[in-house]
Amino acid sequence: TDNAAWLDHLKHIIRSRKSASADTSYTASLFKKGTHKVAQKVGEEAVELVIEAMSNNDELFKGEAADLLFHYLVLLEDRGIGLEKIIELLQQRHQK
């Protein structure tokens, strides 16, 4: 599987959930709660990832890493900033 293509697919799914019913979509419910709550969720997931990094359970760590990445993508979409803009910034930083 092409990881970049799959990540792009996930980004489009997240975008489509913005207009979905908050009653049937977890992602739509996040958007409905607003940027503050989406950002708070990213923070919570980051803390959970850090906690799992200290354990020896790779499965729990990978699960929290996936949760953080998902919620980060939701936050980017909420802010109207594409992941490609973040990648461009990283590329610029590493060309110096």
C-alpha cells in the first residue's frame, strides 16, 4: 500500500465528515464542537502517546500514535490548512 496515497484518502474522508451528521460520525461531532475542543483532543492524544512511550507495550504505543495522527489531521482540516502545507514547510526547513 502506498502510505502517502492512503493518508491523502484519509484526509478526504475527514473533510467529507465536516458535513456529516454529528449523531452518526465521531469526526463530525469533533468539528461541531469547534477548534478549541479539536485542539484539546490533540493535546490529550499527545499526552497519551508520551505515556505509552514510557511503557514496553508497542501495540498500545502504535494505537496512541495512530490516534494522535488522526486527530492532528482533523485539527488541520478544522483550521483549513492542508497537510501538504506542513510537508512543504518541513521540506523548506531541511533544505537549509
